Amino acid sequence: MHFDPAVTMRPPPLKHNPYTALVMPRPIGWVSTIGKDGIVNLAPYSFFNAVAGDPPCVMFCANGRNRHDGGEKDSLRNVREVPEFVWNLCTYDLREEMNATSEHFPRGVDEMAKAGLAPAASTKVRPPRVARAKVALECVVYRIVDLPPTHDGASNNMVIGRVVCVHVADEAISDGKIDVLKLKPMARLGYFDYAVIDDFITLLRPD
Ligand SMILES: Cc1cc2nc3c(=O)[nH]c(=O)nc-3n(C[C@H](O)[C@H](O)[C@H](O)COP(=O)(O)O)c2cc1C
């Protein structure tokens, strides 16, 4: 089958929009930000990825409306006010907390505290990181890119950040390498489904 997404995203026999189940698995951008009022925000963004290694840069996309006032999502508003964010690695042990921080709380609610997570002060940026996250990247916003708006005129924005400090917990390192099996990172599949990384293969390059 094939279909034109400008016409429909639910052609039969698909019962739901399949898009997030097509490009998968996606890493979870668990992003902490802070507003100019000093209130911390934490939310998961699976339109997220590392986009450059030298210098290291990551991006997340805030899509559509804030359910409370129809404006931009709080993470986006915060980086417009304080252009810094922290990416926190979501591992299996943090899955419930990550999911809890996707709730559409009104602006002004500290979602890190609401999810029962302690903050740890960042080294170079104002937003704190999640203390229990075993990897965290402190970022300074490099650019906010306008993407085409949604069908009903809401904004889509890609926030690109340059990594200025990297945190890795000692326990995440085995034999001089990041131990993915110990970390058990979460990735987003489609619908309400997630992958947990508990296996991998190694392929050496041909040249
Ligand atoms: C795993 C997961 C991934 C998500 N990815 C995105 C995303 O890429 N873009 C987006 O706009 N919302 C995404 N959401 C929904 C946001 O987390 C949700 O709208 C949240 O309330 C936004 O918070 P904020 O307004 O505090 O920034 C995702 C939710 C979950 C559970």
C-alpha cells in the first residue's frame, strides 16, 4: 500500500496514524528546561536525536499545542526564555517517571518534583538534570527552526542544542565502554509501545 500524508494518515486497514510506528525505534529526548521564573520543566520528546558529533549537537521537536492555552509547549517556551536544556537518558528503571512527565500539567508546575525525581545542579547551564539519569547532556540552544505547521495551524519547532557538558555515571561504564546492557535504555515505538535495549550485535565495517 501507499498513501499521501496530506490526504490521510489513516487509510484502511490502518486503524491509527501509523507514522510513529514507521520511524522506530526512536530515542527518548527527556528534556529538562527552566523558565525565567525559575520553574523547572521536564518532558519526553521522541522526535529527538543526536545530529552531530563534532561538535556534539542534539535536537528535539515540540509539536502542536499546549493543551492548557493552545500556545506552544512549555519546554519550547522555556528555551525561548532561557536558551539552555538538559537531555536525560531514560532507562528502564525510570520508565514510569518518564511517562508521568508527559502529563499536560499547567505551566508553573515543576514536573521533575511532580514525578518524584530529585534534581541535580547542572555544571554549565541553568536547568537541572535528573539526578537518577545515568547519562545527561547539558546543552546551549544553537537554533530554533520553524517546521511546517500542523493541519490546524499549530506550530512545530525543532530545537537544536550544542552539548557543553557530558555526565556519565561511573556505574554506566564497564571495561572502558558505555555498558548498554547495564543501562537498559528505553526507545519509543509506535502507539503506546516501547523497546528496552537488552541485546545487541556488532558489525565491523568493510573498510
Ligand atoms: C515517549 C513520549 C514521547 C513524546 N514525544 C513528543 C515529541 O517528540 N514532540 C512533542 O511535541 N510531544 C511529545 N510527547 C508529548 C509531550 O511529552 C507532552 O505534550 C508534554 O506534556 C509536553 O510537555 P511540556 O509542555 O511541559 O513541554 C511525547 C510523549 C511521550 C510519552
